[in-house]
Amino acid sequence: MWSYIIPIITLIVGVIVGFAAGVFYLRKQIERMQNNPEMIQKMAKQMGYNLNKQQMNRAQQMMKNQKLPRK
């Protein structure tokens, strides 16, 4: 019986911890991107966009105005 319960509990805990770590990492990346226009430009190029200076300023302003919920 324990050979079934322990792997299931381990899987559930692993998924929860992995999700929390992913959210933390993503928030830190977004915070870094707000202060670093080169990272925004790199991300835009990876998505196939070429941003001019006005678009870059608008993107930075949007990211700074966006409030990330804190838990």
C-alpha cells in the first residue's frame, strides 16, 4: 500500500514545488526585463519583431505600469 501512496504524494509535492519555482523565475525575468531594454529587444527579435525606439519605449512603459500580483 505504501508503495503506491508515497510516489503519488511525491509527484504532487514535486508539481507544486516546480510550479512555484517557475512562477518565481518568470517574475524575476520580467523584473529584469523592465530595466534592461536589450533584453526586450532580444525577446522581440526571437518572436520575429523588430522594434524601433518609440516601440521600445512603449513596451518598457507598459511593463513598468503592469503590476505583478505578490503573494
